[in-house]
Amino acid sequence: MRTLDFNKIHTLQNYIEEVPFEVIRRSLYDAEELYEGFDPDDDKTQDTCCDALIYKHYLEKGKQPEDIWESLCRSIHDHDMHINLKNFFKDHDSRKCIGIMGGHANSRKDEMFREVVLLSKKLTEKGFVMLSGGGPGAMEATHLGAWMAGRRVKDVDDALQILSVAPTFRDKGWLSSAMKVKAKYPQKKYHSLAIPTWLYGHEPSTPFATHIAKFFENSIREDSILTYAFGGIVYTPGSAGTMQEIFQDAVQNHYLSYGFASPMIFMGKDFWTKEMPAYPLLEELVARGKYKNMIMALTDSIKEVVDKLTEFQQNFKQ
């Protein structure tokens, strides 16, 4: 069993000064910091910006590093992310924080991508704080919607047209097209929260999120996403990761882990009853008494999602 030699504690300070990330964090990240060094006119600079350099270091040292100083630095960093998240919710009502989950591979050209953008836009305009895992696909759509709050649907469609040159994060121009949208439609009024991880560092963090809590440990990050979405979670079509989140969220609601249960809204009737039949499975388990305290809805309607979440908020305050 290895033990920490406190006679060599000075080496930790040396290590802190050498790593490419700020170990002791006093604030959340934003896109400007993570993408420092990126030139929208040169896609190759995405591989040398701040976020990419941290990811490269992460891979070089190992996802589960043997170096004790590396482990300590990551743990200190992630600890501070938690503190900064708590500080974020000193300025924002955690009860109005809504999570949107869904596939990271969703194309910017998909109709569901647009639906998520419009849903997030509407919820943001009603005073909700949008939260996602902070990557591409449905996660990006969540933050694009929050970013475009207060603007016309015509402007949203223009933004989507700009983004369409790079439908997925694997396409050239994914990041630069997002930066073009932000430049054309600047805003400082609306905030959204992204919680990504370097475990999936090959998936770039969305630059549309105004506040980014990026973690090294994915398990901590995953729990944080589900925990802070106190106002409810909307599940859009996804795959294995989204399925994991559904049942992890169901456990929190079943046990009233935070004193109450919050809504689980499934958006996409055909998908959640036929392609990935999670909804009828949960219904059956609820009927058998295996899950309790579930607040669930299945819909294809943005209006119904907004109404369900708003109704929950009104009951929350009573």
C-alpha cells in the first residue's frame, strides 16, 4: 500500500505549476477560456487550444493515473468545480434548473435538434436555467436555445443554417460555425450551465453554454447533472448513456434523495415506446410498486413539456 510522503509535499506545489490546467479553481469555465487559442479561420487550432491541451495531458497521464500528484491535482480541481457549482446556484434558483438529456451524435440538421433548441429557448424565456452534459448533439441544442432566447424563430433558423455546414462534431467547421453564430447573435442576458467531462474529451464542449463546470471524473460529473436538475429533466432520443441517466434519475426520485421528486418528461413518443421502450418499462415498474414518487409524462409537444414543468414549479412553491 502506497503512502504519501509528507516530507516531499513541496513536490505537489511543483506539479501544480507544471500541469496545463488550473488546479485551484475560483470560478467555472466559460467558452472563451476553454477555447483560448482557437482561431475560427483555422480549424487546426482547435487541436492546440486550452481545452485540447488539457485533454492531451489527460490522455498522456492516463484516465486513471498512477501518478499520485496527478490524481491529487485532478481531485482538487474537481472539488473546486463543486464549490463553484454551489456558488452558481447562489445567483440562480436551483429549483428552476431544467436538464435536457439526449444523444451526443444528433445532427444539427435533424428536426429533433431544432425542437430541442426551441424548447430550451422557450423555457429560458420563462425564467428557467437550462442544464446539459455540455457536449454536442442534444446538449449543444440545449445551450443554443438558451443563447437565442428573446430572439425570433427566424433568427433561430438562420443560426441553424449557419451551423448546418458542419452537422456533427466530427465535421470540419463544427466549432468555427458555432463561433460565427455567437458573433452574429451576441447576448449577455441569459445564462445556461454545462457539465462536461474530459473522459469524453474527443467530444468538444459546446461554446453556447455561458457557464461550464468541466470535470475529470465522469461519475462525479454524471451525478452532478442529475442532482442539480431540481426542476426536472427532459429526455430526448439518445442511446445507452441517456438510458443510464433515466434510471439513475428514477432512483433519486424513488428515494426522494433530495427531499422531493422532480418531473421526468420523455419527448418523442415513438422513440421512447418503440425504439427504446424505457417509458412503458418504467410505467410497468411503477404499477408494480418497484418505483415510487415518479412524476412522468410522454409527449411530442413542446407546449406540453413547458406546461408540465411550469405546473411543477407552481406546486413547488406552495
